[in-house]
Amino acid sequence: MKIFELLSSFRHAPVICLLVDGMDESENGLGETSRRNKILSLVERIVNFPNTRTKIILSSRPIPEIEVKFKRCYHIILERENQGDIEKLVETHLVSLRRIWQAKLPVAMSTTLNQRLN
């Protein structure tokens, strides 16, 4: 990690792109020794280097300890960006599943299920 920090702080270094995917899935122990905390601290230090030539993309589910560290950084919350598309997709597939299911069920069961679902 020290080498990465040195390269990131060297203003004549080539542009470095760092992609950290699944930060929410990383080991999260208590205190400074957890892997998640070490990675978050490294990324935070790199972001704060003046004239850094490092571009960072960090992906994670919304977790407060991660969000707090990078609240000043540019970020995209995908759930907000594509919520309508997700809802439309789920609704379309639920309607399709309901039709398939109803076609295979006996009439009495289908009527009972429809009453409970609606």
C-alpha cells in the first residue's frame, strides 16, 4: 500500500485508475485494523493528496461508515438513478409469472389466489 501511496502523490506519475468493487463485502472488524478500514483510509489519503493523478471508483451498497468518509466526493447512487426501471422490470416479470402460474393451476386454486393477491 505504501508504494501505491507514493505513486499517487508523485505529480509526474502517469494517471492511475483504482477500482474497488464490493467495498460493503469486505471484512469489517472493529477499529483501525479491519481490512475495510485500512482500504478506506488508504483511499481517503489518496483522495486528499494535492494534485493526485489517481482516479478512484469505489462501489458499495449504502453503508454509513463508507458514505461518511467520501461524502465530499462525487458519487452516484444507482438506486436513485434507475429506480423507475427496476420497478417496471419487476412489475412486468411479476405479471408474466402470475399469468404462467394461473394457466397451470386448477380454476378453484387460481380464483382463491387471485382474491388474496388483489
